[in-house]
Amino acid sequence: MTRCREETLESGKARKRVVIEGVKPEIDGGRFPIKRNVGDRLSVEADIVTDGHDVIAAQLLYRREPDAGWQAVSMQPLANDRWQGEFQVQELGRYRYALEAWVDRFRTWQRGLQKKVDAGQDVAVELLVGAGFIAEVQGRAPKAAARKLGEWAKILQGEGALGEKLAAALEPELTRLMGQYPDKRFITLYDRNLAIVVDPVQARYSTWYEMFPRSCAAVPGVHGTFKDCEARLPYIAGMGFDVLYLPPIHPIGVTNRKGKNNQPVAEPADVGSPWAIGAAAGGHKAVDPQLGTLEDFRHFVARAREVNLEVALDIAFQGSPDHPYVKEHPNWFRWRPDNTVQYAENPPKKYEDIYPFDFETEDWQELWEEFKNVVLFWIEQGVRIFRVDNPHTKPFHFWEWLISDIKKDYPDVFFLAEAFTRPKAMYRLAKLGFSQSYNYFAWRNTKWELTRYLTELTRTEVREYFRPNLWPNTPDILPEYLQFGGRPAFMIRLVLAATLGASYGIYGPCFELCVSQPREPGSEEYLNSEKFEIKHWDIQDPASLKDFIARVNRIRRENAALQCDWNLDFYPIDNEQLICYAKFSEDGANIILMVVNLDPHHTQGGWLELPLGELGLDPGQPYQVHDLLGEARFLWHGPRNYVELDPKVAPAYIFRLRRRVRTERDFDYYL
Amino acid sequence: MTRCREETLESGKARKRVVIEGVKPEIDGGRFPIKRNVGDRLSVEADIVTDGHDVIAAQLLYRREPDAGWQAVSMQPLANDRWQGEFQVQELGRYRYALEAWVDRFRTWQRGLQKKVDAGQDVAVELLVGAGFIAEVQGRAPKAAARKLGEWAKILQGEGALGEKLAAALEPELTRLMGQYPDKRFITLYDRNLAIVVDPVQARYSTWYEMFPRSCAAVPGVHGTFKDCEARLPYIAGMGFDVLYLPPIHPIGVTNRKGKNNQPVAEPADVGSPWAIGAAAGGHKAVDPQLGTLEDFRHFVARAREVNLEVALDIAFQGSPDHPYVKEHPNWFRWRPDNTVQYAENPPKKYEDIYPFDFETEDWQELWEEFKNVVLFWIEQGVRIFRVDNPHTKPFHFWEWLISDIKKDYPDVFFLAEAFTRPKAMYRLAKLGFSQSYNYFAWRNTKWELTRYLTELTRTEVREYFRPNLWPNTPDILPEYLQFGGRPAFMIRLVLAATLGASYGIYGPCFELCVSQPREPGSEEYLNSEKFEIKHWDIQDPASLKDFIARVNRIRRENAALQCDWNLDFYPIDNEQLICYAKFSEDGANIILMVVNLDPHHTQGGWLELPLGELGLDPGQPYQVHDLLGEARFLWHGPRNYVELDPKVAPAYIFRLRRRVRTERDFDYYL
């Protein structure tokens, strides 16, 4: 007896006959939370099995952390012992979910009773057994329910007609009441800690514009200010963006400052890289005086919000040699035997203008706290979104701690990970708490590459924690495709980013002005990169893509299908240069079909093939596709249809699919 | 500072920069052990990642439970941050394995040093940094190693030539020593409890024969005894079986005994079902006096072992109404309001001769202990293998407790689960501890069905815990295929079971005598089933398959490829009635190729296609296939070859593939 209790099974667990396994979603056995957005419905599935043939009851439990009470919804069996239940997450923050299940002895008994009656067997004793079950539950139920149950038990045990007793035994209200007070000793609780992080909707659907504030001055050659940036706001909002991301705005180091085009030695007039953070004027909590004051910044953030633009800041945890930390906290850096600080390097490359922090310092707790204070400081200035520079070069645990700690108090704040690194490290960072992630989109150009990569991101478990943000260019990445494809290449990559991803961003005005010259052949660096000098952009250039971008972003805003990543399907089209895919709104009402010519140089045509059934289209009826880019409407029939795209005119169709609802040949009748 | 330590990360974990995830094998996040057999090598893979670009060191740890010390083998990187390591399990019982990894700062430094030297950079300070690393490890290392390390440090800091210093810095012996004493504060230990159950080899590779002892008498109509069974041993061993499984051998109940063909009322002479366990003469720890004494049984077990036959007993935890437990432990049964015990039922079906135990009784601990004592009792009589009847109708926790408890003291004992139930329940029972499992093989007949099912069992995670035992028939299952296919059908199903599964079994002599008459059309029950009456079998019938079975089992014994389940590949063959597959020994030396005609009525022919590269065959050279069943040898050339099988002659080929090793046309030169 002793062994029985002590060694393998404590008595509590042993009697719980139902097992729960194969829970989805569940990341790494519950080690990491899944991600959702405010208002999402969460569907949970599990294998729920018991010995024998008894009827099972199962519930999905959920609560908002830290202190809301548990709520329960009943789960339903699908097939093959798979069960499903769902609930809605209505508030920002952290939720927990759990599952519980038990053998429902009363419903098992009801089922057997019915079969015995059907087979003409005597059920007199059987009815007494049922009355026994009811009496047992009566003992646990509150008064009113107990009284009701007692009445049913009396009927089953009484002298009434068999028909009356059977009707009572199978009464739905009795079944319901009996199900409400299960014997807690026999309930199996799924014992993993499953968490949900509920982010703002913008973490799922966002449209980013990156811009160097110092290049916003009205006059060429002058250092731009936050005031200049304010003047630029209508232009950016007019293109339909909702996040305006600025590279670091802090004082820039002087020591070992890089010159134009990353020259190792700077000229006196050179402004240096904004990522070489810190100078006499301050470090991570200061603004570069040439941009303005902290108050100017706050004013700018507020003005941006008025035109529905959230300002996103760059978090780059590294310093210039002139950063005040170097003197104030020498222990936060790694010193070499010659009493110099180890600058950033990736041998044989050297980044002498940047000192990495030593995350392995014995004073690590002080260092971590200070970085959290940096984030809190900017939150206090009104910032809600942070783009984190190279998070993969800082410890994973640091990010998990920082982000979860910040989000505890500010669940509306979110972080974008700029980790262009190995896949496992990228995914790990997302699991640890980053709400959005840069990814390999910039280097996925062919139909095969795009299909494979986006399928991995949107149709596998990855989607539970990794929200891609697709960037066709960044200040560090001018992809070869854009260098050689001309204006059509920019349009193609824009349409792909904006329709394959619910979140995407561009680095402007380089993007809308189709800047395409690399520093040297084979390089992905921009020539005369804005990272090292002030630029003056002619944003009114008639060749600008700003109107095209505005149109694409309006299409995104007006079509729910383009605002989430989960419902993306690729369809066959018999030309390798054409890619065809569709996205669906969750309710299925909004269907957007894209056809993109991946060849920026030549007209390409091909036959695509649509799964009419899946799209809810009647194969015997025509249906309308309405190009939201060019406003053309086509009447198609059947699954196979021909499309042709001239990249010089328009390299893509963004069709809204309209099912025919009346037979008249009147386009207004397509929904 | 306080929050940092208290809330999210204890300081110990925070500084461990390496993360370990995606470990394989690992069942349900470590909830269940994986299974191996004595002598197996276990290969473990994991994603091991750190921030930045530092060099990682990783080790696979393992130990035999409960008290052997941990052993370590180093893991090697594969690609994409995937690492691999392996070790051998040499003893029966339970092992644990774990993984640990850390950033190897010294090797990171060596790599950087080499790159800087290659780029012609000054490394004077760099060498001092290296000396610092060595000094640090010196402080942790034992005396002898510390002295050696000190010498190297001196060279790096000394006045010697650069070349000499570099040679010392990159010295493999230094690298090795430095790797042996990592700073334990920074080592990441994978924190799941991963266990291995190491079973005897027979749990992986076994050949079962089921037989009713009472039908073994030399004279028709007489109740067989263990002595009669002893006389039958050479016959069974002669066919090449190594497990002899007996249905329950206990006294059989009289109350509500079933008659022949499961008649509800028995004639006085009827012997009843052996699964109606318990009578005046005793229960689960007694033998039916008609079979002999307990001593006779032990003698029989010993005699069987002399001809390499392990006797497997049936464990059926249920009683007849006459079982002594009913009076001694009324609380172990479920009583109805009319003071009768609830007999087994699956409404509307009734099994009045059988009382199930009430596993939900308040006295469950007493009941569970008693069942363990039953198993221990038979272990004491010499039994090592148990076939468990309907385990899926008893609580899952019960089996987990029972089996792990028994195997703690008797790691050579193993259990076969007879759970013909829903897939999730079958798999769960295997995870909980059953070493072998009945499965759906009896109902998988077509090429598509066999390919799909065996691929699921042998090529997915299922194989880590579920070892199928394939039975073409059992006393409960005479599949339709055998009812209508005649003798060829029995040969076909035998070859499939014996070559698709490393473990298989037949219910004889029904099988070798090709008994094929069902109780009624559409039924899978045998007519005049041995479950309810004594049979007398003419085992010398010239139509018997005994010689064919003996040959197939000899082929299994002589070819390692057929003794494991993991290396099974299906190959294309352009006839739906023909199935082609191969199995490989672990070292790849033994390759067996099967072609089976699934049509028991007609000759079928077709072109098969072999992946020559995978098989190690030169596409330019002929190779020999040697049919181990019929002894024919064919010289094939290239991937496509024609085969034809007449089921009346031989419905299958079991080819041994022989690669050509000399060019002479002499068959002896094929290996």
C-alpha cells in the first residue's frame, strides 16, 4: 500500500481516468506563450481519451492574468478522440488556458439505458442505478439544484409507468444539471502551463515607414529636426502608413566616427552613424541636440498620432566610445589587457566606432536594469513600438526578461526584432517575446522561394509565435532584385510585401524614389548611404511610387483579408514568372486574389487554376474579379482563366473576388 | 535589482547563454520514456543556439537508473544549428539522458585569432587576452592540468617569436584541456526529464505461437495437460517460434458458463471460456486442475526454455462469478441495487460469465496491489512475458504504475498489449509501458493500406514507443481475407506479418492448418471456436503450412534486416496486387527485398523499380537477387525488373540482395 501511494502515483492522480494529450496550440510543451491579438478567437484542440467506452465531458478553461477568475467553455468531440473548444481574448495582456476532462458516468448510463430499452431488455434495476447516480450528485449540488435532482430521482425510483421514468431519465435539463457537479476527485486537469500574450491589433496588422529624421530638412545640406519631421507627416500618412520608425535619435559619438560610405576616418563635417550611440550630450536617454529637444520629440510623437502614425524607436544596446556609460560604468564593457575597451568586431571586420556591452559582466543585473530603464524612459515619452537592433547578439534570457517585464505594465507596447540571423535563433527570439520579426523576405524572389517561405511562416506552428514583418529594403539591404529591376521591381516587391504580409514596411524615401545604386557591384549597401550622411530627397519627384503605395495601402485598409497572415493559399499558374495566391478574412466574406508578375522586364501570361469549391464559387456560374489596383473588372468562368501582366504598365493584379448573387448581367449584383 | 532577481529570472539561469530545444527523441515533452533494446545505439539530436557568433560546446549525458553516475559524450554540429550525439545502452532497465551546452570562449578566441592573423592584423594584445582565458581555467583545473596550462600561458605572455606563440595558442592539446573545465555557472542543462526503457532484444524481435493447452491431448476429446504441451514443444520449436503464448490457465467459472459457439447456456460437458477466470479451485494465482499442478506448469516452462521457447501468459483482469475474490473482496466489484454484481456488458451485449473489477472502488489501492501480486506470482513461476487482455478497459494510470513497478525489479519482463481499440488509446498504452502491441495489421490487406499503416508505425515518432506485433489471426479474429483466400491467403499473410514486422505471431494450429470457417457469414469468429471447446488438431496434416512457416522463420533468424522495424522502405511496382518493400540491417550489410502477390487467386506480374543508389548498387553492373523462399537466383540489371508470382506455387519472394564484387560471372562473388 505504501509503495502504491509513495512511489509512482499519489492517490489523487491515480483515479483520474481521462488523459489529455496532443494539445494544440502549445509551443515546446508550454515553455513559451502563443500570441494573439485583442478580439481574436482562440481554438484549442486536444486528444482526450479514457479507458473503456465511457462518455467523456471536457472543458476549456481560461483566465486573464494575473488575477481574473477562470472561465469555462465546454469542448466538443470532433473525430478520432480529438476535441475542440474556443473562446475570445478581449483584453490586452497575458492569459492562461487549461483543459479538464472527466468520465461522465451519468451520460454513460443514459446511453446504455437507451440501448437496453431499444433492445427490449428489462431496465427496472437500471433505473435504480440511475437514481443512485442522481442521489450522489445531489449531495454535491447547491440547494435549489439538489431539490430538482431529488424530484427526478423520486420519479426513477417511484411506481410510475416505464415511459414516464424513461422520459425523466433522458430529460436534457437533468443531463445538464448532472453535468454541472462532477466529482472533483476524478477530474483530469491538463498539467502544463499554457499562456497567451494578447497584443494590440497593430502587432498583427501594421504598415511601416522608416525615415532618417536628419534628412527631413526643407533645405539641402541642413540637418533636419523633429520640427522638419512634423512637416513630413502628412506625406507619410497620405501614403497610408501607420507606423513611422526612426533610426536612433541619440547623440552620436565622435571617437572613431565613420565617414561617408563607411570610411574608417571621418571628415570634420561628417555626421556619423546614428547607431554609434552616445556622446558628451548624453546616451540612450538623450536626443541628439541637432534634432531638437526631448520636448520637441514628444510634440512630434503627439502630432504623428493625430494622423494615425505611431512613432517607433530604435533600441540598439551598444555605445560609442564617447557614451557616458564608458566612464560611469566601466564594468559594463570588456576591457583588454592594454586598458582599452574591446570594440565590436566580427574578425577580421572591425567596428571601432561601436563598443558592445559585456552582458557577461559580474554587474549584469545592474546593466539589465539600466536597459529596462531606457525602454521605460521612452515609453514615458509616448513611444509604444520599439524596433530592436540586432537582438540576436544579446542573451536570449535578457530579452525574455525585458519584454515580459515591460509588457506586464504596458501590454500595449510591442517590439520588432531585427534579427537577420540563423532561422533557429530568429524563431527563438520570437518565442521569447518579440511581437514582430524581420525575416528573409528581402531575399525570397522566385515563385518557389516565396511559396515555400510564406507557407512555413503562415501554415505551420511558427505562426503561433512568429509574426513576420516584410521589408523589401532597409538602410542595410538594397537587394540585387531592386538594383537591376527598375521601377517595376519596386512595384512588384511592394505588392508582394503588402499582400503576402499583414505587416510590412519600407525604408523611404529611398523606396518610393526607386533608389537602386549599390556602393559597389555585388554589395547590398546603398551608395552614399544615409547611414553616414544627410540626404535631401525630392519627394515630389513625378516618378515617385507614392501614389501607387497609397493605393496599395488603401486596399489593405479596406480588405480584412489582407490584415492577417493565417489565411494564405497559393494556387497553380502555369508560368514560373507568375505567382498567384489568395487571402481570406476570418469570416470568409472578403477574398482577395493576387497575381504578380515576378519578371520586372517582360510581359508574362499564363493560365491560373482556382479551387472553386474552396472559394465558394459555383462552377456553373460566372464570377467577377475586380482589380483593386487598376479598377478593371473581369467576368470569369470555371477554374482556369488566363491572365497577362505587363510590368511597365502594372506588374500585379489585386483582385477582389465577387460571387454572383443574381443572374442578371449587372455587376452590382456581385458580392 | 530586486525585481530582476526575484521576478523572472533567478540569477543562475539568466547568464546561461546557450539554449537547447527541439530535442529528438522526446515523447510528449519528456512525459514518457522512449524504448530501446539491450545493445542499441541511441542517437540524440537537438537545436543548440546561442546569441551572437560564439563557438558552442555541447555534450550528451546519460546514466543508468537508479544510481549509476553520469557519462558524457560530446555532440557534433550537423547543419542549421542542429547537433547530434550518440551512446549505447548496454544494460536492461531504465536510463536517463540529458544535454548540456555552453559558449566556448577559448575556442571563440582561437577562431578570431586565426582570422586576424590571416588578415595580417596585429595580435599582440590578442595573445594576452588568450593568456587571460588560460589563467582563468587554471584556477578551476586540477593540479597537473593547471601546471600544463600555466606553461602555455607563459608562452603566450612571453618574449618568444610570434610564430611560436601562435603555434602554442592553437595547440590541440591546449584546446582539449581548456574544454575540460568550463565555468559551470554558464552551462545550460536541458531541463526535461528524458528516460529510456531498455528491454530485452526479444521485445523487439520475437516470433509468437498461441496455443490452447487443453487441446494438446494425444487422444481426441480428452482435456490436454501441461505434460501434453511438453510433448508439443518440439513441433512448435521446430517451426522456429521463440514465444509460446497460452490463453489463461486458471480454473474456469461454472456460473453462467458459455456453451459451444458462445451459447448463453452451457451443456454439462462444456468447458467454458478460459477468460472466465476463477472457480472453487482458485483464481488468478491457481492453475486449472485439469491442466495439472503448479509444479507441472513450472516444469513445462523449464522444458520450453530448453528448446528456446519462452512461455507467455495471459493476464486478464476480470473474474467469473465464481472467482474467490467475489466473496473475499466484494468491494472490488460494482454492486447493483438488486444486490447482484454488474457483469460485463457493452449494451445491448451481455457477458454474464464475466465480472469486471471496479477500478473506481474506494479500495482501489488494495485492488491494484493484488493485481501486481498476481504478476509477481507468475514471475516467480518462471514467466517473463505477459500478454495483457483488453488493457484499454482498465485505467491508464494503473498500467503505468504496474508495469514500471514490475520492471524496476524485473527489467527482463515485458508486456504485450491486446488493445484492439481506437488509435490514440493504443498509442497511449504503449507510451505507458507496454513493450509490444497488437495493432490493425489483421485488417490491413491492400497495398495502400499496408504501406500507409506500416509507414506510420515504422517511420514516424510512433516507433519510439510502439512496437507492433503483427498477427494474421487470433482466437477472436478470423479475417475475411483468410476465409476466402484459401491456403495461398495464409501464406501471403504469414509472409507479410513475418517480414513487415520484427515481431509477429499466429494462433495455431488453426493457422498452419488453414482453418477458415467462420461461425456465420460476415463474422470474424471461428466456427466451433476453441475458446469454448476442446479441439483435437491433426498437426501432421500434409496440407499444413508448418514447413513453410519453419522456412520463413529460419530466414528471419538468419537475416538481421528482418529483426528490426525501423528500416522499412516501400518501392514502386506497377501492379496494385503486388507489393514490394525492403528491410535493412543497421549496418546496411544485410538487405532483404520482398515482393508479395496480394491476390491469393491469380498470377500477377509487374515491373518494380529499385533505388539503386540507396541500395549501394552500381547502375552499370548486374546484381543478384536470391530468393530465400524458393532458392532461385536471378541476375538483375538496372532499377526496373519484372517479377511474376503464381499464388498457387509461391505467393512471395524474399530476396537477399547481393552486390557484385567481382566481374566474373560466378555467383559466389556476390556478397
